[in-house]
Amino acid sequence: MTANTHGSPAPPERIRRHSVVTRLTHWLNVLAVVVLVMSGLQIFNAHPRLYWGQAGANADMPFIEITSVVSGADGRRGVVRFGRHAVDTTGFLGLSGSLDDPMRRGFPAWATLPGYQDLATGRRWHLFFAWVLVLNGALYVLYNAASGHLRRDLWPTTRELAPTHVWSEVKAHIRLRWPTGEADKSYNVLQKLTYLSVIAVALPLILLTGLTMSPGFNAIAPWLLDVLGGRQSARTLHFIAAAFIVGFIIVHVGLVLLAGPWNLMRSMVTGRYTVRPDRRSPAQSPYAPSAS
Amino acid sequence: MNGILMSRRRLLLSGAAGASGLLLVGCDSLSRNRSVKRVLARAEGLTFATQRALQPRLALAREFSEADLSPVFKANGTMRPDTPQYLDLLEQGFANWRLVIDGLVDRAMALSLADLGRLPARTQITRHDCVEGWSAIGKWIGPQLGPILKTAGLRPNARYVVFHCADNLGNEPSKGGDQSAGRYYESIDLVDAFHPQTILAHSMNGAPLPVRHGAPLRLRVERQLGYKQAKYLMRIEAVDSFERFSGGKGGFWEDRGYEWYAGI
């Protein structure tokens, strides 16, 4: 399958990369996040406006609004408003579906669960899979804190956080140069920071902002209203955190496709990962040399 | 080895394709499937039990100041009940309106607006959270429900309080889903019925309750969403179970798929 530059065949080195708990929680998380994002957009569509503060409804100034307007010769157009600025989003946001029978809705049918408008069912999906996300996330964090995975493999070292090192990693990523040999056996600093920002920032924030929208939970932890700036601020932050997570997924899946989807997918299914053979001595990692 | 790899690859690929196909094409049929709905609905019990376990019985909803009042408090649901019975009552300024309190009580009562006005009232400025996502802050005045139920004398087998309303509701396009019309009603358990912020509001923002907000009387149960705040109250019935009413789920929106426990 592979051979080193000296021509003598060397068997590819296989390592056990992901524990069974990591693999199970990863794929359950994929299901939960997909359902939560799509059902969340269904819920959002019942009132496609975001506000800042304790309260906010139709008569109040929104921070972001998805709507549709009739504009002279063009007929009805879908628009997204940021304060006083409007962007035409016909076909995606505000107005979507077939040209003959466009629907006035925030996010289009293909992005919501269910596809047709049904707030009650969207809430059922969302509030069920919110529990899946929380319990699955708790299992992941507890197991990986106990096993040392979080500290050993995800916590960046001071040396890795040095700006010159981070910059060399950024350059390697932009050039799509993937780590080889020893360096390929652990996460690089950009991976560590990205995974930690999701695990330790975005997911806790999405849980807390979700709970802050709950009038029942407000009576349990009223301080969350003060920390997050009110229920409508929490709703806006919930949406922003969800957008961050969607952005992460796009980059994550994109990099998997670029960096070797077969090997990476297999490692997240069976746990086994084939290390990229070293091109140079491990001491000169990260990654391949620049052309100079 | 290659054969195994290939078949495993094929397995993975077909699994991935199957999963995404299931998600994209099958979501709507899954959403309509009764068994799926039943499983998804089980989260409500977990949420209810968890919130009640963490929530001290008397823990209050946030109260605000006059400065926080929403400039416009959005009205939702029925704006003006159109039954002849209600229109008659409205025409006479609710002089002939009576709030009936009956069911599993020792002393059934019929209270006029004047009777309710004589009871000690609670004033609270609270946030109203619609299930659709918006919120508005309003000031409510009215007697607490708990002392009224005590006066009526709840029987030991009473477990819920059902609120019968004057309005028929239907066709709420913003929510989608089941749009069938019906008489509005709601229900809460005794924990919420005896909560200090659970009041029968006859006044809103310093004036008698406007028709679009439920005149002459609406429920405020502040630790739950807007659809629990039943408007146009006619009768309060203490029951051991709400299964015999309408769709059997304990409220107009509950019968149309929404959670009975609307604390989230």
C-alpha cells in the first residue's frame, strides 16, 4: 500500500486513536446536533426575529429579522434585516420553495424539522434531543476527564500556544500540509483549541442560553437572566452559539474530506488510525517543510 | 484484506447514505409517526420531574419594575370572543359575569367581579413568554388563586384545576401544525395553583383587563409559557384527572401537540 522513499516496503503504522466512548458519543452527538439544529430552525420560524434584553415582540426593534416584503416590480422578496440594513435573501431566507408557490417562512423547508411548519412537533424533537445532547455530553466529559484524555490529548501546552508555533500550524493548514509520523499521532494546537472551544464554550453556552429561555428554569436560577442579559438576549445568544456550531461542523467535515476521509472516518468508527508515514525526521515537524 | 476493507467501506458508505437519506427524506414521516411522537413526548416527563426537583415550591418568577414594562404588550390567540354569550356579558360591562368555582370542592361558588375586587390582591410585573419565542413585560393585579381554592374547600382527591374559557380558538398560522378550532381551556396542578404568583388578574398595566388580553379575568401562572395564561375565564373546576375534557391532554394547545408542562 505504501512504501518509503528508500524503496523498502514498510508496513503502515496503526494506532488506536479513539476510545469506544469517544466514538459512541461522537456519532450520537452527530444525530443530536443535526436534529437540534433543524428543529431549532423550525422553532425559530414561529417568530423569526431576535432581540436584545429581557423582552421583545413584534412592536419592538429587532436585532435581526427574517421577513418578506413586497417591493414594487419584483413582487414579494425574502429579506434579512440587521437593524436598518436589509439584504435580499429570496429563495433561502424569508421566501423559499418553488417559484410558482413560494412560501413565506424564515428558514426554508429543507433546513427545518419537520419540513412543514409545525412548532409543536419541532419543540418535541428539540426538547427530546436536548436531553440526548446533555446526557451524551456528560458521559463524554466525565469519561474523558477520568481517563485523562482531555488533559493529555486536548489541553494545549504552553509551548504549543506560543504565537510562532500557532502561526506555523495556521500556515500548514492553509497549505493543506497534514502532519506525518510522530506529529500525526496527536492533535495539533488548532485542533485542540477548536475542539475545546466547542466542548468548553459553545456547547455549555448553548445549554445555558437554552435553559435561560425556560420560565421554569428562571425560577430555579434567576442569576442566569442577569449574566446573559435577559431572556431575549439568551435567545439571540442561543442562535449565535448554534451558528458557531454549524460553522464548526462545516469546517470539521471539510477538513476531514481534505485530510483523508477514509482513514479519518474509519478511526472514528473502529478506533484504528493509520499514521501518515514520515517524510522527514520527526524532530522537524510540524509537518512538511516549506519550499525554501 | 482488501476484500474486507472494501466491504467495510461499502458498509460504511451505505450506512452513511442511509442515515442521511433517513434524515432528509424521512423526517416528515417520522414527525407524523405516532410511535415516534410517543417516544419524543417522554422527554416532557423528564423535564417536568427535573424542574420540579430543582425548583423550590415557592421559588418566584422574576419580577420587574415599572420602567421595564413593554411599550406594547402583544396580544395573541383570541382577540375578541365571538360567542353571543360573551358578547352579551361584554355589552353589560361584565355586570352579569360570574366566575364559577366547582368540581371537587366542598363549597361551590359563583364570584362577581366586585367579589373578586374585594379579595386581597397581588400586584406583579412579570415577563410573559410566548411559545413562539417573543416576550413582553406587563403589570398584573388580582387575587391569588390559592386562598380562593382554600375557601371553596378542595376535596382530598382533587389533583388539578381546570380553567374553562369563553373563547373559541382556531387557525393560528404562525404556529403551523394542527389548526383545528375548539373551546379554549387549560389546566395546572396544585403546586402551581397554590404558588404565590398564581393570580386571577382583573387588571393589566393599571387599567381593567382589555378584551384582547382576556377581559374580565385571566390566569397568570408565571413559571410557565404564555398558552397556560388562560384568558376569558368563566369557570374553575377542581378535578382528579383532565382526561375527560376535549382532547384529554389538559388544554387547547396540549390537545394540538404542545406540552402540558410548559415550563420550558
